[in-house]
Amino acid sequence: MRYALIDWDNTLHRGYTIYGLTDHLLKEGLAGEAILAEFERLRESYKAKEIAYAEYTIRTCEAFAAALEGVPSVDYRACVSTFVPADEPFLFEDVIPVLELLHRYEIEIYLVSGAPAEVLRAYGERLGIKGIFAFELEEREGRLTGRVECNYGAEKERILRHPLFRAPGAIHAVSMGDAVADVPLLDNSLVPIIVGGGGLELRAGSAPLRFFDREWDLAGLERRLAGALQDRTIVSFVNGKSSLHSRSD
């Protein structure tokens, strides 16, 4: 299996999805105005370096969850379904061509993000996403509890320990990200892609592609993919079937 681990916010999507979704929830009457003040307080604490980025993302998601305590799950999902069409213009222009390129190389695409999972699932159906590891709200008896079920956004390195990606023959072909939290994913892939101008420090010898706002080098990506997969992949036959394995040399 060839796979890609890709961030969402500021990688495939301009800005932070949780803020746009919050505005939509306020408009639909599912959340109160107090959440905006809490978001601003957390943002100022982060800017003042009173809290680290990981804590900032965790507490933002906790505040979002708390604001939705008691909301019927069906109402939340209905709100997400009306949010996504309005949010689509925030996708970077070359997102679909990049994903189509990965599909042509039989690379399964997984999103690893701190964005709300329900939004990513709605996009995933349209974009051909294989799996989603994101920010999940806890639900009980058909309502949101006000708590976070799980959040892959702050500790993305743990996804690398998932049995799916440690299976024999699994090849981490591509990663895309824009922030420090994405570095473990970028360091682990054959073709790392940094989106935006952030000065991320990757492992020695890494030569990441860099995609800027309107400059996504699709031809360069295809050359890198073709070369990396040819160099690092061999076909072996196990019990009469072919399977993909990474070379150890």
C-alpha cells in the first residue's frame, strides 16, 4: 500500500476551518457568542507566547466542543452539510489536481488534522479521501457532550504508529503540511511537501518540495513521485502474490 498523510488547514484549505464553521454555527443558532471571546483570549495568549502551539490548538478545540454541549448530533451534522459548500472557495486552487495525481499513482490519501472531523468527512466524499484522523466531538445518546472524543491535530506523530501504516508493504509516499506539528509526517515520507513560506526544519538530507499560495509545481511533484517510487519500491512475490516493500538499503 502506498499512502499519503496530509494536513488540512493552511495546507489544502486556506485558514482554520474551525473558525469558519463556528461563524456558521452562530448564524444557525447552534452556538453562543461567548465562544468568540474565548477564541480571542486563546489567540492572544498564543501570540504573547503564554501557551505553546500544541496547547493553543487543544484548548481551541476544547472551547469549540464546550460551546456545543447538548446540541443534537443530527442538527450539528446538518449544519456542517450546509457549511461545506460555502467553505469550498477556501480550498487552494490546485488541491484537486494534486489529489488526482496521487490517485493516478495508486496512493491512498489520509487526512491528519485538528480540523473538525465532520467537515473533513464531507469533503472526503468529494475528494476521494481514504481515511480521516482529526478532531472528533464526543456524542452520547444523540447529543454532543461538550467534550473532545479525540484530536490528532496536536500529536500527529502518533499516527505513524497506527497499525495501518506499519503493515508489511506500507510505503509512506507523500506528506503535506505547513506547521511544526506536521514535521513528524514530513520527515517520514519519501516526498515531503511544505505548503507556504514557513521555515520548518526537517531531517538532514531532506529535500522538500515547496508549494506557495498560487505556485503548486505539479510537474515537479510528478517527477519526484516517479523517481522516489522507482528507487524505493520493489516487487516481491509472497505465496504467489505480488506485494510492495520498501528497500532497506
